Amino acid sequence: MLKPFRSVLTLFALAAGLSGCGTVNEKLTAGMGDYVPQWAGGLPADAPPRPGTPQYDAYMKERERKRLLPAADREKEEQAQKGATGSTSGGAVR
């Protein structure tokens, strides 16, 4: 009778430890993604700002402003931004 009890107790301890790690990791991953470099799978360079930051509020205001623009004006603005950044294709990428 002692051996089945020991097996159940061992399984219970493993399950409790695994569930404890899961809840800790859930809390850590909310902020740890900001510190992982992009080459290691972190946030991409063009990711929008996190909610709750001043940059996020400015980003949402700009997004709403663009949404309210007529489509023709929006296309002109996008073309002007592309021209200002100098994104021209110099040739084939190999």
C-alpha cells in the first residue's frame, strides 16, 4: 500500500511544480519580451508601442487621424513618406 501512495504523491508533486512554473512564467512573459533582442525572437523593429505608454497614445491618435483621411489623401501622404525616406530599389536582391 505504501508504493501506490508514493507514486501518487510523486505525481502530485510534479504536477504542482509544473503548474507553479506556468503561473510564474505567465507573469514574466508580459515584460520579458521587451528585453529579448530581435535576433533571438524578441519584438520586431516595426512593432507598435505597448499599451499604457505615452508612445502608444500618440500612435493611436496618429492611426485614428489616418483612418479619418479620405483614401486619395492617404495615398498621397504614404507616397510622400516613402519619397522622404528614400526607399528606392537599387537592383535585385540576391
